[in-house]
Amino acid sequence: MKNTIVETIISNLKQQLELQLLLQSETARLRGCILKRLMEDISGVTHRIDEITGTMELLEIDRRRLISESEYGEEAAHSFDLFLRNLPETSRESISIVRMQLREIAKETYRLNAGNRILLEEALSSVKTTVTILTTSGRTSTGYDYNGKTSTVNRKKILNRVG
């Protein structure tokens, strides 16, 4: 039974690794869509990222269930290091390699997400400034009048002038 559980856990982790690579690819693709301001593509990529993340979550729940139902028990399901300590050396090495790959890809994906967050915040700030300009009225200086005083004119909201 030990070998079957370990093989199933390794298979589960490899599936998570494949999904993590796909997530990283989609995150990089999202960056390009943000830079090009392709709103429909951003929506589609974000939807795919949500689907990938949901599948990864289900795999993680399954991995924990497998461990808790095994001879390693509930405690090992919540402490992966405890689970690893109880494995034979060869199994521990196999799982540790996949685990290390998962961590590296997750770090890179996190870095990409941090950059995307900054780009999105800048884009939203730009949109907010544009909306403010379009929806506010004020006074615009027209220079000096014939008495030598600064002359101003009331400026209407740009959206009021369109119609």
C-alpha cells in the first residue's frame, strides 16, 4: 500500500506541476494583454487562470485526503515534511524533486503576478484620471483681458459638450 500511495502522491504532484507551468504561461500571456490593453483577451486569460487555479486546488485537496486516509494519518496530511520523514529514502527523493520544481515555478509565477498587479494598478489610475477629466468642469484661464486682469471662462464637462 505504501508504494501505491507514494506513486499516487507523486502523480498528483506532477499534475500540479503541469498546471503550475500552464498557470505561469497564462500569467505571462496576461502581462502581454495588459500592456496592449486588450480587454477581451484579459478577461479570457483571467478566466483560464481561474480554471487552472480551481483544478490545482482540487488536486491539493485530493493529495491531503490521500495522505490522511493512508497509514500516515491526518497529521501528515497537514505537514508535508512529516509525511516525507516517514517515507523511504528513494520515495522521499522523488517527491522532493517534484516539490522543489513546484516551489521554483510558484516563485516565478508570483513574480509575474506582482508585475501584472503593478501594471493593472497603473492602467486603472490612468482610467480614473481620464474619467475625472471627462466628468469635471472648471475654469480655464484665457489670458489677460483689456484691463490687464487674468480672464477666465467656465469650462463645461467634456461629456456635456458631446451631445
